[in-house]
Amino acid sequence: MGCARIFAALRRCKRLEEDDNKSQLARCLGLLDLTALGVGSTLGLGVYVLAGAVAKTVAGPAVTLSFLVAAIASAFAGLCYAEFAARVPKAGSAYVYSYVSVGEFIAFTIGWNLILEYVIGTASVAKGMANYIDSLCNNTMAKTMTEVAPINISFLADYPDFFAFALVLLITILLAIGVKESTKLNNVFTALNMITVIVVVIAGAVKSNPDNWRIKLEDIPAEHRSEAGEGGFMPWGVAGVMAGAAKCFFGFVGFDCVATTGEEAKNPKRDIPLSIVMSLVIIFVSYFSIATVLTMMWPYYLQDADAPFPHVFTETGLPVIKWIVTIGAIFALCTSLLGAMFPLPRVLYAMGSDGVLFRPLSAINGWTKTPVLATILSGLLSALMAAIFNLNQLIDMMSIGTLLAYTIVATSVLILRYEDTDDVASHLQRSSKPLPETPYTVARQTFNLLGLKTPTSLSANIAKTTIFIFFVLSLVTCVVGGWGGGAAALGALGGALLVLLAVLYRQPRHHLQHLSFAVPLVPLIPYLSVCMNVYLMVQLDYQTWVRFVIWLAIGYLIYFVYGIRNSSLNEKEIPMANGNGKTEDKHDMTTKF
């Protein structure tokens, strides 16, 4: 019985509540603020580094196509986030989304990984900003600190980076003071960043030469020929474009921070979906334009992978633009640092409010209307990591947390579309008697030969089973493909995935006309989103998975010792009369542990 209660507790879900007045956070963010937050947190140093690095080593001029593929993958995830933002205008992003659809255990897993993603993201941006500024001063700080206080530990930094530590604390103080004040500063920095991008594109277009997209291998100097692929627009072929897309995808990571502002947006059901879509469009146009002018200005094999634009503008005789780009990069890092840390206290606040993490984290300051304790703790943790850790060993962990969150959100969209009631919280209120689930009816309903028009218990169970099989099969397909599996095996697995898609397509689902935004072409878009995310997760090395498992083990220890007993859903009961006239406890999508 104890095991049954534990299993039921892991599956309990939150209600989809419509009461927006319960929030203690200040509703002060408009559409412009949310869009600037999404753009600023994503369009950081990557716009100045990523294009050159991918062009030189992986894709060549076809880096533009790599960004297009990455944008499509990000758009699929963004559309799923946008629907959930319209459904659940609450703080917490993917954590809350999975809590209302998949269950508490999966929600905790996602929330715990989001904490990891945002902590490492904040620390890495602070470290990058400190290194970038130090490089403008001939690395004076690095040389001095290495001599004065060296750290001789392999997995830590070479020296304690107090400048990066101070940068994170400065952002922490700004976020603790208030959301309105910090977003105003973010809007200014984002505007300056966009002006820099426009200047770079215009100046680069003047110096562009389309012939740099058609360089033949025999025209490449001998000393560079070995690392230039086959020359032309796609020197490493389609494989290079896809490998580049896997790298470029992480240049779009960050837009999901908009989804954590559900309790601080003025009109979350309309503004958050719109701002997510607008952010992705602006980010893609910026990346595509930057990659185009960069590879047209200078041959791909002569790019500087670490600082491509200062190098290219120096080589093409535009030193003034070089310094504009340098200053713009600093502003871009400021917006990235603010955007990377902004969601972290909101996730801690949401998990603390639900009791799955320590409840003091949900305390809201009456003056600033922000979760001050959660902000300070997240700032100290990020600052400490920025100061003493070698983040090169941990940077992939940010990616795995993000991809897992994207996968769960896409899966949750599928699950909710096939639920057998319009309100997923009304499992105890059935308007009609469900069909008997015999092998014959299940076999017929697999392709909807029963002719059902609206979701029922039978169709919902078939859809959920299909989704589970699809997730496992997509993982197997990506692993087999990554290990160089044969064409026959991949063909069979691909055929099975298409059959599962057909089964999902045939099941009745809700069309959600009452929502301000809904994912189009369901189940195709969430289906493709899961496939792309799983593929990118499989590309990460085994060390990343080992660190990921260790981080999960720590989180699950906290959950099973504290969270499962102190969860808010652990205390909610609905008294109902039993057949003897006595009262017994029933739980609306929850189970008392």
C-alpha cells in the first residue's frame, strides 16, 4: 500500500486555476518588456562568436542554413511554450507546465534541471564578460590573479575571478530591487545591442563579396586546404550543416525565460505567446544576417573562431566598426547576464510555493514585490561558480537541462490535447459513460474506426500509450543513428515512428478555440520538436550525462526527504460520500502521502 501511495504521489498534478489575483508578484511587464527580455537573454555574445566558429570548423558559408535549421527546431519548442503560457499564466515556466499535465515527479525533475541551466548560464555569461573586458586590458587581471592566488585544481579555474563574482552580485542586487527597474535597464541594453547588430550588417554588406560563397578547393592556399573541407558553399556537405545546426541551436537558448514571467506580465495570456514568437523571429533574422555578411566579407577558412568580427573588420579596413562591435558585445553580455539570471529566482519561487522545495524560497518582499531570498541565494550560488569553476567542463549541462525541458513541454502539449475532458483538472466529473476497453475496441480505436469526435477515456489512454512508445522509440532511433546503425534498421525505426504519428493523428483531440494561442498542426509540430530535442541530447558526450545524473541524484534526495511530504498537493483533499453514507477522502488529481 505504501508503494501505491508513493507512486500516486509522484503522478499527482496541479489544477489549472484561472485566478490571477492571488499572485504576490508585481504585474508590470508589457509586450515590449517581455520581447526585449527574450531577445536580450538570447542574443548575447553568441551573435558575435557563434557564426564565425561554426563557419570555420563545421559548416562553412552554409552556416546560414545551420541557423535556419536551428531556428526551426527552436520555433517548434517556442510554439509549445507559447500554448502553455496561454494555458497557465503562472511563474515557473516548464516546471509549472509539466506539473499540470504530467505529474509532480516529472515537474520536480524539470524544475531541478532549470535551476542547473540558469545557474550555469548566469555563471558562464559572467565569466565570459569578465574575460572579454579583461582581454581589452591585455589580460591584466588574469595575469595578476594567477600570480597572487593560483588555484592548482584541475576541475576549477586557474585563479579566483572576483570580477565575475562582483558582476553577478551587481545583477543580483538589481533584480532584488525590482522587476520594473531591472527590465528598464534591460530594454536599454537590448536596444543598444540591436543597433550594434544593424551597424554590423550594414557595414558588412558594403564589404561583402558573393564570390566568398563559391570558393573552389583548388583556389584555397595549400596551408589551409586540409581544414577547408571540399570548398564551395557547403564544404562539409549536409552533415556539416546539421552538425552546425546542433551548435547553432544553443544560440537560441534563452527565449524560455519569458515563460517564467507569468505572474509579472500585465496580460500574460496574450503577451507571453506573442513575445516568444516575436523574440524568435528577431533572433533568427539577426543570426542569419550576421552569418551572411560575415561569410561574404571574408573566406570561411580564414575566420577567427574566438573573435570573428574584430578580426574581419580589421582585415577589411574598417577599424572603427571593430570598436563599435567591441562595445556592442559588452552591452550584449550585460543583457545576457540579466536574462540568464532573471528566471532563476522565479523557478525557485514557484517550487517553494508548491512545497517541493523549501518554502522560505517563496517569500515575497512587500516593498520590492520580488522573491528576495530566492534571488539572493541564486545570485550567491551563480557568483561562486563564476569565481572558482572552470565552466568549460560544465557548459554542456546547461544544454541538457534546456533540451529536457523543451521535450517535456512538447510532450505535455500532446498529452493535454488528447485528454478526455475539456478541463484536465476535472477527472472526477465525467459527463458520459466511457466505452468498455476490450481488446476489440482498443484495436478499432487505434485508427479511430469507432468514429469518435471528441476525446474519451479510451482515446486518451491510446494517445498516452502511443506518446510513451514514441518517446522511447525516438530515443532508440537517435542512439542507433548516432552509432552509425544500418540503413535497414533506421528505415524500420523511421517507419515505426510514422505509424505512431498516424495513430496520434487519428485520435480525437481538442482544438482550443478559447485560448489566445494554440500550437498549429498538432500532433506534427510537438512530434517533430521531441524528435529534434532527443537527437540533440544524444549528441552530448557521456561526461555531460554523468554530471547530469549526479545533479539529479542530489535533487531526488531533496524531493524524497522533503518535497514529497511537504508538497501543497499532499494536503488537499475532497471529502466525498461513499456507498455507506460515510465520508471518505478523494483527491482531485492528488493523493495523500
